[in-house]
Amino acid sequence: MHTATESRGYSSADTIAVVIGTGGIYDDAESGIALWDAQPPWHITDYRSNSGAHSFYCGTETGDEPFQYPDSTDASLTVANPVLLTENPILTFWHFYETEYNYDSCFVEVSTDDGATWQRLLAFNGPSQGWKFASADLSAYGEVGDPILVRFRFNSDRGVHDHGWFVDDVEIGPERVAYLGAGDVFPKVGAPGDTFTFSVIYASPGGTLPLSATVYVDGTGYEMTDAEGTATAGRKFSCRIPLGSGVHSFYFEVNSASGTFRYPQSETLQGPFVVEPLYSYDFGTSDGGFTTESFDFYQDWEWGTPTFGPSSVPYGANCWGTQLASNYHDSSQSRLKSPEITIPADGDAAYLVILHWYRMQAADIPRKHDGANVKISVDGGAPFVVFPQKGYQGNASQYNRFIPYQPIFGDTLHDFWHQDCFNLTPWIGHNIRIYFDFGSSSRNTEAGWYINTAKVFNILPSDIETENTAQVPQGLVINAAPNPFNSACRIDAPQGAKVSIYDIRGRKVCEFPQNDGKTAELIWSPGKDVPAGIYLIKATLQSRTATARVIYLK
């Protein structure tokens, strides 16, 4: 298992989980699972996260099908102690899920009788296709000071399994004006001159509209003009930027009528990594040494110049495709296999990026008859599915003759050349093969799946800036009490730390002189012009950072 920064691919400010007095909770999964009762397979992972480097994950990371949940799962992640309701109480969190549509589900539930009975707040299933914001009004479940329990419950049947449920940045407290999350760059790695998509989601349960959004890459601001979604559910802003060699850094600002919000609240995110690939397969000029494998029915993979499907290819004149001059066959069982690839043991992160085009039999729901996925085998073992950065689009139906029930790409909406990125970091130091598997049902066909390039990137330690790594610093802890408070808050700061306080929009409201003596008590007494709300206390010592959140009540 690699560290958080290794699998995420970029760094951010370290945080610690803090119980907000007895009136609320906030946990970003960066300090362990002590605030929760976690039934297996719930645990903390560094494979995906919304902020920092970790999230809570219902799934397994090892075995024959790693990073999938087991069949017949019924497991909950429950707050370990009752949480007292605040004024205007709301539950918010960010999550990424990929489950069997209509069968395996993610439930959020609340109890007002210490767990004797549970009431459902939210339910999700199918593919989220990225990190999403979720919220639930808790005002109907008691008065201020009443105790509740909240749990994230995952339930699956015994027939089909998928990627699972990732949950991050769980907060119970007074409703905020807005929340920012899902700030990311896609793909996480690339070659010099590639174009990268930066995106962030602004959510306002109260409906405060965003006015504009900007991403700052290496200090330069770029307006994010592409926007989709509503403010209440989450409005996603994005823009595309070509970048040269190097390790880049970025952060986001979103403006609304209520002010400017920053993500992350302080520091920057690291990425993308723009380096030369370790392996580069340009199918425009060569078949790359890839081979096909035949099964009982049709094997459709061909290499050459397409005269059907895509009108052209981005690089060279050729590509691999499931039939280059016609639709793929009914009952296709098509596998394309790479040569053996060694991911060096000295790497800190590894990724596969493919450039592909596909159009498959249409389906209005995430259960699709025809589809494709990417697999790897490790050290000569059996192939298993690996998951793209944005997730798959659903599951193959039982009528797929090659990969029934498996997670797949599959629709008629991606018939343009685009990239997908796969995290291979867990298999650093191993030999792998890549498999492109395509299967169809016994009737109705389409143009198929075409692949123009496949690149494997190995990120070395020298490529990663370690100044702001997302590991919880040893010995760097801050405490604040009372919490919540209404006049003054005592902050215990470590020796030599610089302590600053920020509001939820990332604006600095207070800064203490650097403490060069032993651990000291700092007193924060907000002025009359400081509004009630949630504040971030940040302690910085050399290159290490830790934060805690407090609630100021007037």
C-alpha cells in the first residue's frame, strides 16, 4: 500500500478530524476512523478522495477483484457517538459511487432513538461518474441540542458487484451559504503539450447562485466558462488548458452574491504531472505489439485505417478498432492484449491514459447490452477490471456474451475522441498486461470501440513536490476549546507554529505572531464585525500543516 500522496498524484493541506463540541461533526477521513463504528468492508482508503488524500470506502482493495465490494454486503459506517443538533442543522458530504443499477444501493439514514430504529434520508445507486455533493435537512429530527445518529449503509445482493461507495468530508452543523468540492484535473497525468480539464463543483443548499469561477494554475487565472447543473444539487465549472512539462499546482475561486469561495481553503493542489510516458503505444503508426485473443464467438479487433465509425484518427492514420469497415458483430467476444509492461518499483504513482472513441448499442439506463472495459493482469495472474478516473457508465446486462454484469463503457454519446485515465499505483513494482475487452449481445450492433493511443506514466519521487504532502504531520496537533464558543476560544498551538484563522470562504480573519517558545495557549476573541459560523484554524510548522474547525456562536 502506498501513501496518500502517491496514489492521489498531488498534495493538499493536511487536516485532522474534529468533533465540533457536542453540536455537530466534521470528518475528512484524514485522521483515521475513530469517530465512526465501521463494519467491514468500510475502511479508509487513499485510492480516491474529494479533499486531502483519504476517504471512507465500502469495498475491498485486494483479492481476485480488487477495488470492488463483495456480494451480499450489508455494512454501515455509523457515527460512534450521538451528535447534538445545531441551529439550521444539515448533513452534507461528497461521494463517488458505482453500483449495480437498481439492485445494490447506498443509503443514508438517521436515528433519533440511539439506533433502535432508522429513517432513510437519501438513497443512491448506479454510477455517479465522478464526485458529487449530497445534503439532507435534519431540522425535522429534533430541536437544538437533541441527539441523533447518522449512518452510511451499503447493501448489495449476491449476484453482481462493482466499484463501491467512497464518502468524504462529512459534516453535520449549521447550513453554510455554499460548499466547494470535487476540485480536480483530468487526466491526472499527460505528456508535454497535452490539454487538461480543470473542474470544480459549487453547491448551495439554499440556492445562492454562483456568478463566476476561476482556476489558478501556477498562479495564472483562467476563467471557467463551461458550467452545468443547478446550484442546489451542484453546479460544475470547467475549462481546458494545454500545459508544458513539469509538476503544476492549482486552486479554484467561485464568486457569488455572498462573496468569494476558495477550494482548497488554503494551499494549492498539486497536478497534473506532465512528463514523458514510460510506455507510449501510438497505434496511428504501429500495432504496438498488441495481440488479440479468440473465444467461442466473434473476435472483432482489427488494426489499420478505419473507414467506418470515426471519420479520422488524431494521431497517424491507424488505430485498433472492433471492425474497421463496419459495425461489430452480434455476440462479439473481443479481447486486445498488451505486451508485458513493468512498472518500476522506484515510482511514486503510475497511470494508464488511453485515447478512444466508441459508439455502442443505445440504452436509457445504466444496464447496457453492449459494452467494454479495461482490465489488467498482475505478474501473470487472471485479468481484473480497473476503474477510470471518472468511473464507468454502468454494467453489462446478462445478454452480453463476453463480459456480462461487469462495469463498462457503453452508449452512443461518446462517439468523439477523448481520454480516460486509470490509476495503476497499487501495482507499482509489478509486471502487468493491459486488456481491452469488448462484448455484445446477440442482436443490434453499432460502430464499436476504437483506440488510437495508450500511454503508461511512471511518476518518480523527484517529480512530486513534497513540501505540502498530504500526510498527517507527526507531532503537529492543534486543539481548540470550548467548541462551539460564543466569546473567546483557547487554541493550543505547537512550538514554533504559525497560527492563522480563516472563514469558510478562505479569507484570513486573524493571524497570531509565530510562537517560538513552548506550546502556548492562544486566545481568539472575534471582533463585533466577525459573523457567527464555521472557521478553520490552521497551524503551519516548516513544511507541515494541520487544521481544525471551530464554530463561533453569537
